[in-house]
Amino acid sequence: LRYARSLFILPIVGSVPTVPVLAWGPPGMRPESVRPTLGNTPMTTSKTGQVIVASRHSSIAACSSPSPSNRQVFPARRTDVFAPDFFVIGAMKAGTTTICSYLAQFDQIGMSRIKETDYFIAEKNHVLGEAWYQRQFDLGRPLLGEASPNYTKYDIFPGVPERIANVAPDAMFLFIARDPVARFASHYRHSWTFGHMRVEPAGLLTSDNGRHMIECSRYGAQIDQYLAHFDSRQFLFLDFDELCAAPQIVADQVADFLRIDRRTMQPELPANTADEVARIPSALKRIARSSLVRRCDHFIPKSTRNLVRKAYSLRKPDLAPELNRELLDKVTDLLRTDARRFREISGREFSQWCV
């Protein structure tokens, strides 16, 4: 115990010494106050008085070091709350499940045990508490991350950026963008097959469901909510089309942004496809996302979840009606201005988009 305290692994008198720390983040990230950690990994002091990675929380853990050019010196900050180091915040129906599967292949990264914890949403799982949230992560990993596309739905779930900023002002964010019109159409099919709504295409754009789907495709407006609390250099914007065509390139972009070692990605089978989801009964899908199941989900192995999916793989899918060209042209017009704004924010061309 005395040895651990001498390494500053354990807090002394309820506080952590304020000393320079070695850490790294997105290139050019503003040197604000951060915890004396790599991600959530506690650090120990060297003979020169600087801090080096020693362990995560209560256990000694090895972790790879970045090159000296990637290191930045930040002052220590609060450690009285738990938060992951980065968030995949969307967009919904734009490849976040695939991104998560690639992130999980990095040895340095520990993704949340369940995708879409929705912890920072007051209307969803924030009520479950910090202890529940912390249990979703493998605390032995140097970097922790989670993916909740609902974090970029400010029209129905306001206040998410503020809640994250209160506990993780130095957090990093990944946002993958798909052609906004194609995303809108995929969102419609998803909501239909999940049983969230049964609005026919003719009345879609005048319905609350349709207006919400439009807002989810307004990436610029969604990210502007975050830029009121975070620096733009804390964001990495990814291209869905590039993910489909060259996943290794996208994985390398993510590794460079998070300042971890690149690695060769193993191919991933398509996940959360419309056909697969459409075969699962709506009632079962609603139960799976209920607060009660979320409280007990650490008792449900991933293998059990996969077996349930397979059990329903032979059911006839409940597919949504097709959206006609006239309706999609109206959607294009509604999203044109925001698409221009998002290109300004992201600095990317997204040349394959229709808008």
C-alpha cells in the first residue's frame, strides 16, 4: 500500500497530485486540464517528476506508448467521476456498428460491453447511475470508448453534449457520415421494422417521425450542439462510403486520431442489416431495449444474444414500403443547406453524396 501510494496509483487524502503528465489526444487539441491518465489509465511519476502510464484504476497494466512526437504535456484534472475517453456519436444508420467492431479489435481499446449505452440521455439510461455505466467497460484497457448514435438526436434528446462536457471535457468524438438522403431512407426502414412507427410514405414528411428523421440527417445542426462545448479538433469525421470501400484506411484514420498503434483489421460480416432486424419480432426488440433488461444485461452473454438472432433468422421479414423518387427529392431539398454546413465543419467533400 505504501509503495502504491508512492507511485501515486492510489489517491492520497482523497486527491491526486497536480503534476505535469504525459498524455496525447487529437492533433492540436487545446491543452486543457485533464486527468493524470492515458484515457482512464492511472499514471505514476518518473524520477524526473513527470508522469508515466502505470496502471488502469487498481491494476498494473502494460500499454503501448506513442512516439515522442505524439506526446503532449497536460496538467492534471479531476478524477472524481467516471467517463470513457472517446465516443462514437453517430450517425444512426451510417455504420456505427461496423466501426465498433473494428475498434474492438484494437488491444488498447475497451469498448462498452453493450453498444448504445445511452447513458448521457436523461430520458433513457442516465437514471441507471454511474456504477451501472462503469460496469459496461473493461477497466483494464488503456482507452475506453462507447457508441451511442442517439447522442446526435438533440431534437428529442437534448442536453447530451452538456452532460458529457461536465464529466469529460477532453473527450474525443468519432462521427461517421452517410449520404443524408440515403441515411433518411435507411432510418425509415429501420423504424418500420422495429415497430417504432407505421407511417406510409405519402404522409411521412408531415409526421413527427418524418421530421425527426430529417433532423437526424442534419449532421451540421447536430454537431453544432457539440461545438458549443468542445473544440472542433476533438472530432474525427469519417465517410461511410470510404468505410464500405476501404475499411482499413478508415481504421488507420481512427488509430491515428486516438494515437494508438495501427493494426490490420479482420473483415467483419454485415451487422444490423435491415433484413436481419426485420425478422426479429417488434415486441422482443422493445423488451431488449427496456430499462429493466439494461439493468440486468451484464448477466446476458453476447453468445446468448446471437443465438436469439439466429433463432429468428428464418422468419419472414417485416419490410418497410419503398420510398418513391418524388419523396426523396423533397428530402434532398430539405437537407441541402445543412449538408453545406456539415462540409464546412468536417472539412470533407463527401463527393458521392446526392446532396
